[in-house]
Amino acid sequence: MLKYIIIDDEPLAHEIIEEFCSMLPHLQLEKHCYNAMEAMQFLNENTVDFMFLDINMPKLKGLDFLKTLTNPPKTIITTAYKEHAIEGFELNVVDYILKPFSFDRLVTAVNKVSNTIQTPKLVREDVSTSETSPKQFFVKGDKKQHQIAIDNLLYIEAYGNYTKLFLEDDMIVSHEKISYYETLLEASNFLRVHKSFLVSISKIKFIEGNRIVINDHKIPIGQTYKNQINKLYGS
């Protein structure tokens, strides 16, 4: 579960962000802050994973507030002013989205946050999944946002600059590269077995020679990954 706060002086902005985020089950709203001073007080006493931060606020501007934080949460800038984008990225913000923004644009920003937050990597099937790893995530494909349950995901295959996500009963083409999903799913019991394949360890039926069988799918094991797999699961 990723905890977040909203820092914006406009109540309507809070309503829109909260409504969009409520559709993402791995997010938890911790606090509505309507100015930077309120946010500063909250962050002095609490920890969150990321924040939505407006720029044009009274008393203390968003980017000036960000500069005051020694160890700020991951930050998504939400603003109507595109001219501050360079300064924002110089402050290592994760994303910079312009108002009014769509649901899929917010999902892209949140996925970037998930991608940057480091979680312990699982290396064996019998290690329990971290409580912070997502149970679901959203994938953009066919002009839609598909919600993917990790328990329903069998494996992922690289497809040029895209990827194919193979589910129990479906296949979705995603605009993200396989390296993106390797990072996103690193705490969710997934294993890279080939430069083009990432598999769910719990879905493996058996390993035979240089291939892994999941349901009726045969997935090759790359030479680079073979030694690691042999150490984990036997030769």
C-alpha cells in the first residue's frame, strides 16, 4: 500500500485527485493539505510514500516548499503552469502533470512512483511477499486502462518496445518495456528467466532443461539466467 498526501489550495483539485486515486486499490490517502505550511507540519510528524504537489499556492509556493525538505517524499507536481517543468525535474520530481489531467495521465504518474520505490527482492518461491508489494496495477492498452490482478498474471513477454502480459484468461499488449515490469513486480514473486521473459514463480508447473512450463505455455530460459535458476531450484 502506497501512502500519499495532496497539497493544493484548490478544493476541486483535491476532489479530482482523490476520486482518481480511489480507483487504484494500492493507494491510501493520508491527508488533505491546503497550503505548504500545513503539509510541512504533517510531514514533520508523519511519513508518506509520495505527494501530489501544486505549484501556485499562497504564502509558500510548491517548488519553494519542496526545496525546504531534507528528505521529501516522491513528488508528483500537479499544476496549470508548464513553464516550471525544468525546475521541477531539477528537484527530482517523479512526474509533472498539467491541469486539467485525465485519469490515465494520473495512473502513468503513479506507476512511475511505484517504479522508483525500492522494495526487497524475492529470490525463492517460499519467501512470503512483502506487504508493500501491489496486489493490482493498471496497464494502458487498446486505449483503455486495464486493472491487472497480480495473482492472475502468468508471465510477461517482451514485444519490441512493448510487452505482452499473459493472464489466466486473456493477453494484453502494454506500452511499457519489460524492464519496467521487472522493477514493478520485484517484490511480488516474479523472476526474470530470459531477456524477453518475466515469469510468476507460483505459476510454474515444472522446469525441464532450458524451458519453463506454465499451464500450456513453454518459456525459454536464457543462458545468462540459467545458473541463477539452477542455484534456486536445482539443476
